[in-house]
Amino acid sequence: ETGVTQTPRHLVMGMTNKKSLKCEQHLGHNAMYWYKQSAKKPLELMFVYSLEERVENNSVPSRFSPECPNSSHLFLHLHTLQPEDSALYLCASSQDMLPNTEAFFGQGTRLTVV
Amino acid sequence: SQKIEQNSEALNIQEGKTATLTCNYTNYSPAYLQWYRQDPGRGPVFLLLIRENEKEKRKERLKVTFDTTLKQSLFHITASQPADSATYLCARPRGAGSYQLTFGKGTKLSVIP
């Protein structure tokens, strides 16, 4: 276990549904991230939070909406998704937003949009 | 943004041999490279970080090299075991001084008993 927990592990949702992914870390880290991993593609960084403030939004469509209520929790709210949004969504945390810092990843949520 | 490429999608080797995975990057040399292991259906797990001024780094059966002339990092697993079978990802900073990582697509290693 890396200390980063994601729920649910699997999610199937229709294009008109609204759902949320949850991430929790108790490592005392200050930075949290959402990544998307599609088949045959490299990990794509979606959002970055540092001390609960969003610092990066890498051109992610508005149907993905992150929320960071405190430094231990991160959510990704999903609504009106498309089938091409089906992927493994990974949460990660790191001590700080500094170079040379390793990332600790959760197990991921396997999302299928039907 | 800076690119990073892992040209081999898959690599099969016999148990006990040394596995060598390649990571190539473009443009300027990054300040460091990181290597991660990812098992199916799980998140990546950090293995090693090597800095630009380090030629080589070791951790148990793992060895990473950083060649700024060839713009390449090699990841070696000596005395490979079936349990080493996984996808290995390399990553570099997205830009100078950036904390954001750009990942390669990964190389899937299969160690055959």
C-alpha cells in the first residue's frame, strides 16, 4: 500500500449520470494530483492541488470538476461524460510541488462510460 | 513540452537474465529522471530517481543509468524473476524547474520461468 486510497475501484456510468471519485492520503503530503491513463497512452496530468489550492488545470474539459476540501482529500466530480472518457483515473500525492519529489499513486478507479 | 519515449512496448526475457529497458528523451537534458513500476489494474509505484549529474544509481537488483550524450536512460533488472513482470514507466520533468512529470508509455516486461 502506498498510503493513497481511491474509491471506488471500478465505476460504470451512463453519459447522463453524475458521479464522484474520491482520493484520500494520510501521508502528510501537501500536493495532490489527478491523472488519466488510457490504453496505449502515457499518463496525462489533469489537475494539481497544493495546500488545497488548484494550481494547474491542464486543458481538461469542464465535465471533470475537481474539489480539494482539505489537504488529505481530493475528489473528481464527473458529469455528462463521453465514452472516450473511459480510462483508469489515478490520484497521486507528493510531499511538495518541488522537482525531484517522488509521487505516491493510489490504486486507481477504472471508469467505464456507457 | 519535453518528450519522453519508451520505444519497446513489450520485452520478454528468460528468468535469471538481465532485463534492460530504454527511455529516450528529446531536447535538453532533464534535471532528473524517475522510474516507476505499474502492475495491471494498479497505480504506479516509485522505484528510482537519477539526477543529471549521476551516471548510475543502484537499488538492490535494479540499476539505472543516465547518458546525457545519448539522451537516454537505461533501466536494468539483474537476475530477473517472474515477480518482476510488470510495466515500467520512465518520467521526466515537464519543463525546466517543473515539478510536473511527463511519463512515457511504458514497457511491459514479462519474465518467463
